[in-house]
Amino acid sequence: MGTRWLAVLLVVAALAAGCQGPAPAQPASSAAPAAAPVPAAAASAAPAALASPEPPLEVRVAHAGLTPNVAAVWVAADLGFDRDYGVRIDVHRTRTAALSQAALLAGEIDYAWTGLAPMLGARAGGSDVVFVGATTNRSSAELVVRPPLRRPEELVGKTFGIQSFGGPPHIRTLQTLARLGVDPSSVTILIVGDEAVTTAALLEGAIDGASISYTAAAEPKARGYQSWDLMALGIPEITGIVGLAPYVREHPEPTRRLLRALARANTYIKTINTSDEARQRVGEVVAAHLQQPVEAALLSLDQVRETLPADLRVNADEARELQAFVGSVTPGVQDLRLEDWLDQSALDDLEREGFFARLGLR
């Protein structure tokens, strides 16, 4: 990425606690397959694409998480929804959310896909980053505990594994415990590693519980482990697109076009239970990025598709709830004003122009 990275090493170190997602051996750009024709099922539910002869605007979007939650970005880029709206999404993978934030500061990327927790940590650390649109707003995971633990009151004093302090698995663990009536301060939080390592530690009895994805939870549950479905509990987990405030203000059109493509992608993903063609295409795209069988990818998407926010809106009350939990473990986050870090002006523009109505959401 060049010598400009030297200027942001201190920022990377400061933000490292907010990292998320397993890290690949090397950061790399994902190679999107050639855009395929949009099926009639998708076209009939979508607003008209831009008919400009000009080449599409290129936007560079980085993500660290390797999770089905990134599906909207992958589907928009790989199935050509971005080009329908006059933009080309250049998807990059970074090792951590901290490196994505550093890339924003260095001008190496235009936007980052990330969780609200790392974004708030970056903001508290001095980054002028803003959240512009959510691709998910519910936690797609389960809190799984080893036998013989069965009831919430039995979780007091137990040890829960996470990937990093202040990251999404940490925050959703605290949220779930509180929702179950367990004081989060009454348990021990232990950094274990990525989801595969955490799940192995749970199966080996090294930890008592962990918040892990539906796919990872399948084996412990088959062995009789108790679990609580975070989505059923209504645990908010906001992930989506962030950018530097000056760039978002000065480049409104790329932001609007990117959000159109992501909204279209989420709308299409929501049809995988009614359209065989959509199910096949979405399953293949997400499975390729996750490097897992198509059916495993679809299992996770089936759990979350009904809750995907096709209008990409962030609920202010849920955002404040998340901020409170992040602030309990990350200094400075509690003092941030929501009005400063949440910028939904581009979504307001799309609402006024009738985009979401044409998308079939109103």
C-alpha cells in the first residue's frame, strides 16, 4: 500500500482492539466474477437502473469480517447490481477492521464495511469516520454454553470466550447476558481467538460459553450444548458502510449509488426462499467468498434474510443501546454524540427521490 501506511501505524495500534473477523494470510482484493444478467424476479422488484453512457464510478470498499453479514456487498458486486446503478464496487479484504480504518485515513479505500463496535472505537480514537448505511441490524449468532449449564442463573461466574475486546462477539455476548438477566460483570471474559478456535475451546471445555454463528453452533448443539438464539432475543448488531466524513460530504453521488446497489442486493437476498434462481446465485456468491459449501452459506442466510434492512436504516434507539455496551469496554465511546457519527443523509436523499418505493419497500 506504499509509504503512506507509515503515517497511520499509530492509528492501527490504537484501533487493534476493535478488530473483527478471521484474518487471511495476506490482504487481497476479491476478484468478482463477470456480471450476470439480472433475473426477471429481481428486475421486477427493483427500480430502473441508471441509463448513463458514462463509465461507472469506481468505489473501493474494504471489509475484514469473513461472515455472511457481508453478503450485500458481495452480491451487489458479483451479480452486477452495482453497475446497474452506475458504480463499480472494488471489494478488498483486510486483515482487521483496524486496518480498514487505517486504509480510510490513508485514502487507500473510499468506504469500509464493518461493525458498529469497531467503528465507534475508531471514532473515539480520533478518526472522523461516519456510519452511512446498515446491511444488517440483527445478530445472527447463538450464545452456546457447555453441559450441564442450562439456565441463565447458572452462567454467573463462568468464562466466555471472545475474539477481541470491544469487537462484535464481545459486545453481543455482553448484550445477551444482560438480556437473559445476568450481570455481564459477573462473568469472566477471555480472549481466545477467531470463531473456529473459540468453538474448539468450547468443545474442549476450556471455556464455558461463547457467542458463535449458526453454522459454528451446529456441532455443539448436536452434542447437547444449551444455546440461546440471539436473533430470537432481538439482540441488535449493526454492520454496514462507513466512510470519512469529509469524503462523504464532498462525494455524495458515489455514496448514493453504492447504497442503491446494496439496498438492491439485500432485497434480492430476501427472495432466496421464493426464487430458486435467486437462491442458487446468492448461495454460490456467498459460498465462494466464505469458501464453504453452498448449503452451509444458505443456512446462515435463511436465518437472517427476513431481518435484512433493505432500506439500510439504522434504528437510533438500537444504535444507542449498542453504543452503551461498547462504551462499557472502550474508553471515550460513551461520550460520542450519535448525531456526529451517524450520517443517514444519503438515505434521506434516496427516500425523497422515491427509490425505496420503487424497490417495493413502501
